[in-house]
Amino acid sequence: MRRVAITGAGTINALGHDVPSTLQALRNGVCGIGPLTIRDADRLSVRIGAQVKHYDETAHFGRQQIALYDRFTQFAVISAAQAMKQSGLSIDEELACRSGVLLGTSGGGLSTVDDSYRSVYEEGKNRVHPFVVPRLMANAAASAVSMEHGLQGPVFTVSSACASSNHAMGLAFQMIRSGMADVMLTGGSEAMLCFGGIKAWEGLRVMSEDGCRPFSATRNGMVEGEGAAVFVLEEWNHAVERGADILAEFAGFGMTADAKDIVLPSADGAQRAISAALADAGLAAEDIAYVNAHGTGTTANDRVECLALAKAFGPAADHLLVSSTKSMHGHLIGGTGAVEVLACLLALREGVIAPTIGFDATDPECPLDVVPNIAREAKVTACLSNAFAFGGLNAVVALRTA
């Protein structure tokens, strides 16, 4: 079983257009949630979200790429380029065949779907853009990244709602550990902040109209975000031999299914995924100082997640630091787990725990230390990041210092 290093990271999200600006925002407890500036926002009940602001696609892509790339693909390609640059990897012909891309997304090219429906049903057109299918397909981002960097090994997409990124990263980790690949670009991307995307979520009645307050007694729902994060995972010895700066070790992965309800979470399923990640990484509960929680800000999720953590960690839960950075960058659905790994890197490399902002009242059903409102310094040598999805799908990743 081979060890796996993280040697590059890239992102674009509501907090920043790269990793340094995002980490600074996480340290400072910046809120990236605000009024939506999308078409027909006045017809929505929920009019807030964590949008990527000041984004000019023409600064990153040529006309032909813009015609081919949906917003979620653009975000993934930008993030992957940053990650590859930081990694310093040079992909020769031999390495290309042992390198791949595994990304998570829930909606895929939802903006393309939204625009195409408008074109046909609202504007009465009988023809859509010839690239609609390659723009909207869920694997568009993974394929674009593989083409940009000439990666010819395993390339595909995982779509498992809010667990998509963690599933993708966990599977990429397993591919390298097992010897199937030496390098994998992995993470997730999402761009669901369009009229149809938000209308769909409104129907579930899990959205907040005024902000995301995970674990707070006053919480009233989640807030959607958009963006991407991509990481370079590399076989440990390969990274060491070329003198790479190893950001952290990807140490373990656990995944389970509740097999109970399509939308209501289960503490048992979540606890089993947490315990599985610890076991896979060879870590004890006492080794974990920080957990980046799924922490959506809904009444059910936060209560169930706290119960699952208490069951998985036992007495060690009393000293656990837990935070939900969704309070800052929103819930990126299929891309959320990837962006949240950045908070884990902040904890591991700089000893800074990103806070849960918006916290204003203690909930006795959420008795853990959720690092309310202000970042905290702590020594962290190992951490977890949780993702629990509709459909009862749970995915937890374990990281530790290099």
C-alpha cells in the first residue's frame, strides 16, 4: 500500500480566486454570501448565495473555449492549472499514461441546461447551440482538465450530490495507493447558482433566506455557493524523489450508505463513515484535533452530525475542534468537499482553525466546540473532512501533516 502526497492545490470560489486569498479569508472569517446577481433573481424566494464575484471568463479563456466550457468546467480548469503550477510536475509521455483526473460534481453544466430550456421554451427557438451536450455533461470538466494537461490515465466524474468531491478525492487516493496511477488531479466543481438551479433547491425548503449559521440554535437552512477546488495527489516516493513541496499526506478514506431515507441523514451511517476513515488512515480518535464538518446549517444535519461525531470519537470528542466553513463560502453541493480540504490544509500547515461564522446562540443538541466566529490557533497533526449527501451517502477523508 503506497503513501499518497498532496503536492498542489488550486481554487476559485466566493472567498477568493486562488488558494492564498481563500486561506486569508478563512483565517479572517470573511463571509462570501450576499445578494444574488443572476437573471430573474426577483422571482426567487431565496435571493442570497455565495457567488464568485469579479469573474471575467475572457481573462482565462479564448472564444472557442468559452463556447465549449460551461461555468463549472471553467472553474475546474482554472483550479487545476493553479494546482499543477504549484506542484511543479512535468508530465512526460510515460507519466501521462499513469496520471488521471477524478472530479466530483452534482449538477454538471446546469447553467447550460438553464439557458437551453429558456431558449427553447421561453424564446420559442427550435435550435440550440451545437455544443450543448459537451457543455452540460457531468464529465465535461474532468475531460477538459485531462486535455489541458495531457493526462491519459483514469479520467471520470463522480456525481453523488453533496458527497461528490469527497468520493472523487477518496477514489483518486485509492487509485494511487493501489498502484493504478501515480498522479491524479482531483477535487470538485459546481456552478448551480442559476435561476433553475436555485428554484429546484427552493422546493426542498432547506434554504435560508438570510444566512448560513451552522450549529447555531437560530440556524434555518443552507445557502448555496459555487466554485471549485482541485488538488494534485501523487505517489509519495515519486514526490520525494523530485523534491516536491508536500502540502500534506492524504491518509485515509471512509464511505458508507445510510440505506434509510432519501433526504433525512442518519447518525449511524455518518458515524460508520467517520470510523472507517480513521481506521483506513491508521489513526485513533485521539489523533484528530480538527474536523471540517459537513455543517450545512439545516436543523437536521447539524444535530445528526454532532451526534455522529460524539459516537465516533467517544471521550475524545470533548477536545475536538469542529467548524463549518460553509458559513463563509456557502454550500457548493458537489464541489463543497474539495473547497473544505483547503481549511484542513490551513489547520495542518499553519495551525489555524477556520471558524464557524454567524454563530449567535448555543444549541444543546450541538454540544461540540464549533470554533464560533473567530479563528483559533491549535496544533493539528491529523484532521478529517466530512461530507454527507442526499441519498444517504457518506464520505469522509483523513489528512495528516507531511
